[in-house]
Amino acid sequence: MKPKPRARGAGPGTRAEALREAIEDKIATGAFPPGMHLDETELAEEFGVSRTPLREALIQLSSMGIVLIRPRRGAVVADVSPHRLLEMFELMAELEAMCARLAARRMSEADEEELLEAHRACEAACLAGDPDDYYHKNERFHRAIYAAAHNDFLVEQASMLQKRLTPYRRLQLRVRNRMSASFSEHTGIVEALQQGNADLAAMRVRQHIVVQGERFADLLATLASLRAEAVKPGHPEVTLTSATP
């Protein structure tokens, strides 16, 4: 009998957040395909946790639109087609470009310092070659731009879609050379924001986010590769990292 995955100490967030990320990976790579029923008892056994943090993780995924929770049916993996995914990235690019445009005009000294700290944190993760850590630092970088826009409604809309795209934005960083390219693009964004050049900042953020042409093909190829790997016999189980026991 295969050993059950265990939740381990050392890592960002709570146990529920660690579970959420593990399930996100399973969904994005196709191990948990669209339409699959997520049975709480089976998942609790697979991940070696109680049902309480698991339910919290599923609720988080539901709020992000990655999982649907239906009366009497429980949790089901939402279906996202390649065309739908492309549309979502197009909108995400425009929302973040608007945030950058406003941030270039409204950024305070405190906003700028937070942006630079987030940028330095991204650099450290990039140099370490850790895509998962880079993703978390990258989230902080983008949130710094949102906050510097000083438009709460825009931030709410951008944050909502960002959460919906979480597993796919994480997977992008596993594409060869994407992490270093992402950090280089961040540098250009920071420069435009510091110059107060709203048009340039918006353009650079849009180009940074939008997934089209070769980049979209690369993302789909990565998804296909990971999905094929996930269904191979003996594929290693996902383990969790958590800061709280």
C-alpha cells in the first residue's frame, strides 16, 4: 500500500492554504480533471489531513472559481477551456495595465518602497531558481502595483481574476526561462513607474501579463506535459508544506 502524503512544517501560510495550493497543482496539471468530484473523505486520506482544513481549502478554491461547490453534490473541479483561459489572461492584462497606469500617477513614497522591496524579494527567489517561492514573491509585487493605483474597486476586480488564474500563473513559471524573463520584465515595469510614465508602465504590464502566440502555446504544452506525467503509474504524490502544525 502506498504511503499517504503528509502535511509537513516549514512553508508559507496555513495548512488549509498549503492544501489549496496542492489541489491547485493537481487541477492545473490534470491529475484532478474538469468535472471531477472531489470527495472529502478520499482527499483527506490522500493528503493525510483531517476534513476541517480540507473543507476550508475547498471553500477557498470555490471563492476563486477553480472549484464549484453544489448542494448535495459537493465539490467539483470547474472546467476552463483553452479559449476561456486566453480570454481571462487578456482581461487580466488590461486590468493590471490600468492599475499600472494609475500607479504611475499616484504612487506615494511608501508605495514605491513596498514595490522595491517586493522586486528585491523576486530577485532573490529568481536567483535561487525556486519557481514556487518566486510565485509568492511575484504575487506581492503585483499587489504592490494594485495598492499604488489607489482605486479600491479596480483592486477588487483585479484581485478576483488574479485568484481565478492562480494555478495557471504558477504553471507559467515552470516554462523554461520564464522566471528569469518575468523578473527582467518586472525591472522594466519598476523603471516606468518610477519615471511616472503612465503609458509605458501600462504597456509593459500588459505585455508582461498577456498570454498569446508562443507564450500561450508554451503554457498549453506545459499543461499537456504535466497532465501526461500525472497519469503515469507510480507518479510521485504531492506533499504539503505548512507553517502551522
